[in-house]
Amino acid sequence: MTNIDGQIAHYVLFWLKDGLSEEEVADFANFFESLRPIKSIKSLHYGRPVATTPRPPVDNSFTYNLVVFFDSKEQLDDYENHPIHLDAIEKYSKYWDKVTVHDSLLE
């Protein structure tokens, strides 16, 4: 895929470490808020899993998810390398065991 036109969804799942206090989990949520000043972000949303009916395709094992929308691949690239983003990762990565990232071109 060489030509990327259209909105991009940056979807991230976080699994926080076992044994964190409520205060530490609440502090981790500041990670998301610290990203808001990055100008390339079109919109940013985050949350916890919903206690949906258990069934094979549902995975509620994550602790938090983050969905960020961008208008271009260049804006996503700016975000990924932005000092605010990199500083937030350095500050808050002590709280997570695992992170997965899915970037999608929306139609």
C-alpha cells in the first residue's frame, strides 16, 4: 500500500500489570490525557472493557483501549514521533505488561 488517503484509526490495547493500586491505575489514565495537545490528532477516545456476554470472538482481557483518529498517514507519523507521545510512553510504560497497536485505513 503506497498511496494512503482517508481517515486512519490508531487502535491500541493495554494490559496493565497485576497488583497495581487503584491510584496507579488512575494515574495511568493520565497517559491518554497527556496526548491531547498533539495537534495532528483529529480525535482521541479511551476506555475500559465492557462486561459483555462472554462468547468466543470477544476478548475483554485488556485493561484499557485507546482510539485515535488521524486525517493522513503523515499525521499518524507525526504523532508516533512526537515528543509528547514519546515522553508519555517513557513516563507511563512502567504500568503495562503488554500493548498491541492496530492501524487501519477507514473507508
